[in-house]
Amino acid sequence: MMEFIWTVTYAIVVVGLSTYGLHRFWMIFAYLKHKNKEVLPLGTFKDLPLVTVQLPIYNEVYVAERLLRSVAEIDYPVGRLEIQVLDDSTDETSALVATVVAELVGKGIDIQHLRRGSRHGFKAGALQYGLERAKGEIVAVFDADFLPPANILKDTIHYFTDTKIGMIQTRWGHANRSYNMLTRVQSLLLDGHLLIEQTARNRSGRFFNFNGTAGFWRKSCIAEAGGWEHDTLTEDLDLSYRAQLAGWKFIFLPGVITPAELPVDMNSFKAQQHRWAKGAIQTCKKLLPRLLKSNLPFKVKIEGAFHLTSNFAYLFLAILALLTRPAAREIHPGFDLLVSLDLLIFFLASLSIVTFYMVVLIEIGAKWWTGFFYIPALISVGIGLSINNARAVLEAVFNHQSDFARTPKYGITAPLQTWHDKQYRSIKNLMPILELGMAFYYGYFIWLAIKLQLWSWMPFLLLFLAGFGYVSILSIFQRPLFSKRTASKSI
């Protein structure tokens, strides 16, 4: 009976992973088909609309001043730009912000330092608090680690001459792409999402999402969609789907790039990935039934389903990692056939990833041959994250509540800068020990595969060993030796 359950579960997992792999091929096709479809404003404003720039921050002592000074340089007429610093900080960040705000006010800049009586709703609550006080009909949002260029409004504002447009998303740049191996992998992952996926969805007429920052909203769109809600950890994805279900149109502008700082340590990266994965499944539970019951075209519904459920792939991957047993030939009569099919499907799924990120490298102007190094590293990191993100998926499925854990930022943009002596660290947990155990688990399997001469398994096993080993070792050794202030809760 156990062997039957193992086989059925294994088959479900492999089919699930291969399905998401095939969907990735569709993404490549849709991107290549539509990438040259130019989207232009319907017209230009005779009188530019009033814009409110919202800057939600919480304990951002290393990047807050950089953000404020960057936003103050935005090229837009005096009297038509309002800046709100939505500051929920509990440390010295507030005093720093107050000093910079006073200086900018003295220079004639319309900037307000807003502090709430409580941190109810975290980031979503802060944005809603600011929205209720905003004078602008267009609202821009920038997180603390972003560096909006001076021309950002001039490159985007005229798209709002189309009264059906509710949101405009720009593409993230990466100010510290080359800082270390982890930032290089992250930049490739994000370029895949923000260049290929967002372009493919938007230009092909599917739903896509506001990425939480570096975007612009029509204030009436937010209000009509129900405002910012904090019942999920991804308030950006939640509002995006509610607004599009209400009939609003979105635009993605891949040619308008807003630089940002990537997490430089593994624990911060894992905290960010956990929040994104959990919030996406929470949003899936909340809005997928509404999407499927709507009168929208089937193509929108099916892509929305793939989009909102995509993090289940991490759960499938984690289960696959636990079910793998190279010695199973001894107890499964049909094992050789199963292995052949499994390796074929794993190859096809891996081929979709390799093809996808080769396209990414070509599109961002990188040397294509670097993919032979970075793509296996990316696959390994994805495998290493599977336990962390599978936990996030299960927490969402079973309604385990947790606070918004923000990603610590250290103001790192240059290769020689260090972050090890800085405050703010992600929450400590036992996940690195489990991940290290998985690394040893696969080390044993490699020894067993050599013993049984299962050479076809070696690439598969080495990727899993490298992934769990890399993620667990960095997670353990990048923790502070002494207690540091954590970033367990955020806006």
C-alpha cells in the first residue's frame, strides 16, 4: 500500500512540475510574439495632473535618506508634486527622516512626514492611511530600497490620458547586480519575471500585477477596487487582481527602469521569498474563485490560474526532493520505466527553465554563454529554496497567520561595501538545519547512485545537493554572531 501511495504521489508531483514547465514555454512564445508591440499614450496632458508620491518605510536607517533625496530630484512642475513619507519606524530612522524632510521643505519641496498612531495593516495600512490624505489624482509608490530616476514621471504620466488606465508598472533595475553570486541569481530571476512574464501577460491581453513599488496608480482605480487591504501578505497582487476584475486596464513599461537594491544575504532573500510565496497563495485563495466565475475570456482565466497558483511548484519540488529514492529499484518492479519517464520529464522541465533564462540573458544584452554557469546556479538556488517556499505555501493553505516580514536593506550598491556589521536581520528559525539535512540526504544518494551505477541520476542529484548545500550553508554562516535587531515585522 505504501508503495502505491508513493507511486501515485510521485506521478502527481512530476505531472504538476511538467505542467508548469510547459507553461513557461508559453511565456517565451507570448513574449517573443508581443515584445515589439509598442504601447503609446493616447495623448499628452495640457495641464499635468497632481501626483502624490508615497514612500512607505519602516526602520530604514541605511536607505531612507537616499530615497528621499532621489525622489526630491524627480523632474515635475512645482506645485504638481506631493511627497508623503509614510514612516512607521521604531528606531532612529524617524529622526533621520525628520531632519531630511525639514531640509527639503526649506527648499520649497512639498513633502510631508506622516506617522500613524499604530502600525495596523503594515504596508497596506500605511498606503491606505496616506491615500486618504493624498491630494494627487495619480499616486506613485516607491519602496525604501528604490532609486527613481529624475525623468520617471515624464516617461509615464501621459499614459494616464487614457481614462481606462488604472495602473502603470515600470521594470526594476538592479543597483547591486554584481555584488555577489546571490545577487546575480536574483537579478536573473527578477528579469525573468519583470521583463518576460510581465511583458507577455500585459501585451497578450492577460492580467498582470503591480509589483508593490516603482508603479503608478490612478487614485479612483484604487478606491473603486476597494482600497488597500491587508488580509494577504501581497497587498500589491491582491489589489491588482481586484482592480482588473473591476474592469481597469494596466500597462507594463519594460523600457522604463527604476533601479533598486537586491538582498545581499541568504536569510533576507529567503524571508522575502517566503512572504511573496505565502502572500501569492493567500491571494489565490481569496480571488481565484472570483476570477473563474467572472465573464472574462477563457485565456484570461487560465493565465490567471497559472499566475496565482505558480508557487505550488515549490511545494511539488519539495515533495519530489523528499520522494527521491535511488535504491527504489529493489522494491519497485517498474522502477526502471518510472526512472526513464521521470528523467525525461525532469529534462523537459529543466529545458523550459534553461530556454526561458537564455531568452532573458539575450534580451537584457548579456553574453548568452554566461547562461551555462548562471542558469545551473539559478536552478540549484530554486531547489534550495523549495523547503522554505513550500512551508510558505502550506502556511497559506492552512491559514497560518504571520506578520509582514520586510526585507532588510543595507544601502549596498558597490562591490566593496559590507553589511555584516549592520543592524536588521531576518528572523532566525530552524529551516537551515532542515535544508542542511537535505544536503546530507542527497550526498548519501550520490554515493548510492555511484554504488548502483545509476549514472543518469547524477546531474539530477548534484543539482539538489548543490542547491540545499548552498542555501543552508549561507543561511547558517551569514547569521550574526551576536544578537542584532531583527526585521521580523514591517509595513
